[in-house]
Amino acid sequence: MDKVKATLFGTFQISFQNKILEENEMHSSKLVALFSYMMIYHDRVVSVTEMMDILWNNEEITNPRNALKNLTYRLRKVLQSTFGVSDFFLTQRGSYSWNPDYEIELDIEQFETMEKELKEKEQVNQEDITRMCGILSLYKGKLLPSISSSHWVISLITYFHSLYLRNAKQLALLCGEAEDYDNMSEICKNALLIDPLDDETQYLFIKALLLQGHVDLAKKQYQTASRMMYESLGIRQSEYLQKIYMEIMKKQEDTEENLDTIKDDLLDDPMKKAFQCEYGVFREIYHLDMRRSERHGYAEYVVLFTLTQKKFAGSDSNLSLLNKEMKKLETVVMSSLRNGDVVSKYSGNQYIMLLYGCNAENIQIIVDRLISRYEAQSKFHLFEIEYTYDEIGA
């Protein structure tokens, strides 16, 4: 007998004997939930009480048992109309179960078997990669999107989302070991469409670009990922992004024997204002300057600005508004500081700065000037700057 094949990732679609039942033909989210639950848990008996809880959890309904009977009758009519059979599931006294006469193939079960296989494989050949890429592509979005707010679906959505990322990253690693960098890159790119804020996936994607020789693309992707992490999560550079940044820098160290050529490159587009960089670069500059100041005895100051919402601002000052204010603060800082000062975004609401040629007397003047210029740019003053500063190495 032909298999009943169910696609539940990103949609709801059932096929049997070359006939297809689409979600819009069900005309009811309750019918989708009823049939989906029986398919997902086809390996066990589902009690009437359990099914009523699944369908009407915390809903006020006069007679849920009769409502379930009516729903079951309607589902059988839909199945009979589409496939010519209605006995995919059996009704016993007080319970439901899948009819063992019908073999069922679920995309979610194929997906689950992939993780076990990936854990067991130390290396893969091209045939393995092609087959597992096909399985990975079964994940077309979150499970059962039309009923994704149902309490029993939410936990499954989280589970399969995490499983997808684990499988994608493990397969990408195996592709890298097999020197199949094209598939490694493609797997990561698709995974980032699902979850662009997973920093390990970002790391693997940038790594794949480097291994393909696309250094400029890798650098652009790194900058995109860093900015996204700041703006969406309010976090500073993650360990994975710090690691890949150092790998990008190593790739850019091309051998050049002609000193004049190197000098020309160094003098190209000289800075005329403060230097803005990622936090990983800022940290390296800080360590270098700390050693220089110890050796030569001159003072430099590190300043941290934290943008905080004022108490009276209310809850409407959301992340989008914070991002706008951070952009405004960035403009003020970059237009006010001198050539040679260093600026980096430390977190979603913080900038850190290295100021040269300062002393204990004028550092407060510089900080006050920056704050005054920022406040002059704001009409409603929903945010304020909190600051700390100290001599580097102190």
C-alpha cells in the first residue's frame, strides 16, 4: 500500500496515492490540529481527554466530548472526499490511534534521524553530503505555522528549530573537513535565513567564505553579523566573531617585499578624524597603547559612555528608538573627537573610547563637551549619558 506522506515544516500538506490534501481544503484550524496530532503521535494511543486538552486548552466550551466527535466526523469526510478513504486513524472506546494498515512518512521524523547519523559519522563522502543536504532542506520553516500559537505546537517549534541549527552546523563542519566549501557555504547561508542571530552559524559561514578565497565577502559578512548582534541583541562582539575576525586578519596578510608599495598602501585614504573599529580591534589597540604608555610615561584615558532611558520616558522607548539615539551619539562622538582617538561600540547602548593627550584636568572637560553636544541634538531627552573614565592600565 502507498505511504501517507505528511509535510509539516512551513506548511501542512498530505499526499496519498498521487492525491494531495492542502491546508486550505481543511477549512478549519481545529481539523489541522486534530489530524496533525494523530500523525505526529502515530506510534501511540491518544486518549479522548488528551485530545480535548490539545484542541481546547483553556477555552470555554460547553460539551468538548461532543465537539470532538463532530470534529472527527468532519475530518473523515474531508479525507474521504480527497483520498477515497477515511480510516487513516481508528476510533476506540475513549481513545484514538493511527491505523497500522497505513504506513506514514513524516518530514519531521526524517529530520530527526539525521541528527543520529551525523553524530555517528566522523567523515562524509560526496554521496553522504548530497543526501543529507536533501534531508536538511526538508526544514522549510517553523512547524505548522497556521497553528503555531497552540500550546502543544510551541514546544515542538522550539525543539525542531534547535535541531535544524544543530544539524546544519554539524553538516557544515563535516563539509569543511571534506573540503566541500561550496556546500559548507550554502548550508550556512540557508541556516542564516532561518536564524541570522546564531553566532556560530555566522562563524561557519564566514569561515567557508575564507576557505573559498572570498576574503572581501568574508569581511563584509563579519561586519554585517557584528552590527546585527549589536542592534538586535544589544551584545558586544561574541567569542565566535572575535575568533573569525582574527582569521580574516591573517588571510589579509599577503607577502609584499617592496617597502614603497607597502607605504603607498598605508598612506592611502589617511584618517582625518577619530578611528572607529570593532571591539576586537579596539582591545588590541588598548593593549598596545598600555604598553607604550608604561614605556614612555604619557597618559591616555579610556572613556565608557552608556546610554540609558530616563525614568519618565515610559515603555514606548523601544529598541528601535535606542538604535536611533545610538546612531546620533555616534555622529556626535565621531565629529567631536580628534584624529588619533579610537572609538568602538561596546554593546547595544555603549560606546568605548581611547583619548590621546589627555590629563586629569582636561578629561572631564572633553566628556562634558561630548555630552552637551549630544543633548543639543535631542528634542525630548528621553535618554541620558552615564559615563566613567580612567587612565589606561590604571
